[in-house]
Amino acid sequence: DAFKLFHQMEREGITPLEITFIALLDACASMVALPMGKLIHALIVERRFDINLSNTVISMYDKCGSVEDACRVFARMPRRNVVSWTAMIA
């Protein structure tokens, strides 16, 4: 399970990278696991990742059926690119 492995990774002192969070958000979206997606989003905010991860957060919220959360992330983005807009359209 992706989340168990993530917790083990952190327990062992390995710092997750952006790609780690992309994989976790993808797992949340594929399982429509909105509560877990919100927890992962909170970790991303805490660690201050960039626009690319915000785009993935938007996609996860959309796939989990939480358009309001996706809109909130989009509205708070200091910069948006074509991927940001496409994530919102999808």
C-alpha cells in the first residue's frame, strides 16, 4: 500500500521529494481517497512545494469529485501555467 510505504519511508528518515507526492496524489485519485488526499495536500503546503505539485493537487481534487477544493487551490496559486488551466478544465 502506497501510504504504508510512505510512512515507513519517513520513519527511516528519508525525505520525500516532489515525485513522491505526485505518486501519493495519483494513488489518492485512483482510489478516490479524498480524506487521504487532503492529508497529503496539507503536507505539500507545509513543505512549500512549487506550481507543478499544485497542478497535481488540483487534478487529484477533480478526480475525487471535490471541485470546490480544486478551485480553492487554483485561486491561491501565485502563478498559473497552461497545465494549471488544463487541470481545472479537466
